[in-house]
Amino acid sequence: MATAVGNCAQKRASGPINRRVIGAIERPRDQSGRLARRCWIGAALAACLGFATLAGCDVELRKSDAELGLNPQQAAGRRIYDNHCDRCHRPYSTKGRKGPGLQGVFQHQYLPLSGLPANDDRVSEIIRYGRHEMPGYSETLNPQDMQDLLAYLHTL
């Protein structure tokens, strides 16, 4: 087999010359070709960035508790929210992840999905016992945690 491979290599070397390959080797790189390639890459990146912007990427820098004007109870509620709620509910958007976004949850008369009244009793009941795909947190949150979380939800 080694001789067959060697023969094939010899035949290729002695066969007709591939002018495209030799032309590419002999020709110096064209500076304008590099510039054109860079322009295409830049245009492609700009198009991707524009598409991501139009696709609704709502990336928002996280504000501090002080920037949001949160009191100590609301700040404690925000930490609880970050640990338990944020993976499914976006705090400053009406778009959700798995569950609904919670921006302005108490500013409406009724909750968006359930149609239940948007008040502390109904919201705390949903948090304690869960709904549909949402787990309940009655075993996780104590009454003070619940009050802190509700205080934070009122700021959204």
C-alpha cells in the first residue's frame, strides 16, 4: 500500500499543473482583498447586532437597591425575588420567561393570567400554594419573607 500511495503522489506531481493553486501561491496577497473581507465581516456583525436589537433582546443593566429607591424591607424582598422568582418571572418587564413578567403587577385590577384580583391576599396565596407550573413556597418562605417579597413586588 505504501507504494500505491507513493505512485499516486508521483502521478499527481507529474500530471497537469493546477493553475489556480499555483496562481494563489505565486500572487502576493492583495491588500484590497483583506479590506473587502474585513468590510464584509463588519457588515455581518452589524447585521447580527441589528437583528438582535429588533428581535427584542431586552438586556437591561441591573440597578442597585439605592438607585431603585428601595427601603430595607423592599431590598430584602428583592433578594428573595432574586433567589426564588427571577428564574421564571422578569421583574421590570411584562414579558415573562416561564411565568408572566411582573412589571406593574399591582397596578392593574386583575392578575394577567388567572384573572384573580391583584391584591396582597391573592398574590401571597399564589406564592404560597403555586399555580399550574409554578411551585408553592409555603415551606420555603416564612411570614416575614412573604411580607418583604410583597413589599418589593409593589415597587415593580
